[in-house]
Amino acid sequence: MIVLGNHRFVISMLLMGIKDSYVIQNREEGLRILKEIDKDDVIIVNASIIDILPELGELSNVVTIPDDTRSFGSIDDLKQMIKSAVGIEIQL
């Protein structure tokens, strides 16, 4: 599982135990990171990153999460959102 997002989002995901998390601040940085990651893995992005990298929307394994991570009451909420989006349960 890979996380792409703004600083606040990535810090939240790191605290939840997702180690492959990358801060994207602009399109150039995002394109560089896209070249480096495994695009076959589940990719979690916050909504504002889709605006920066619209090509992420073409991938079927991308899960878009609201920018405000406070909407998650627990790690189980995140797991349920991922399961709903990609159809498999992820172990975090």
C-alpha cells in the first residue's frame, strides 16, 4: 500500500502505520514519485492530489480519501473505505 498526499495527510497515514507514504507538493514532484512507485499496489491519495495528478484517476487501484483525515474515527474506517473501493480487505 502506498500513500500520496499533502503533508498533513501523509503524517496521519504514517502514524497509522503506512510506511510507504510520500508528500506531494506540486505536479513535478508527483510525476517523479509516480515513476518510482509500484503502480500495481493499492494507492491511497487525498482528494487534492487528484487535482495535481489527474492521471491517477485512470488507475483502478487508486483510493481517494477526503483531505480531512479527522473524518476517520479509527483505522477500521480507513480499511472499510479501501475495501469498498478496491474490493479486498487490507491489513494495516
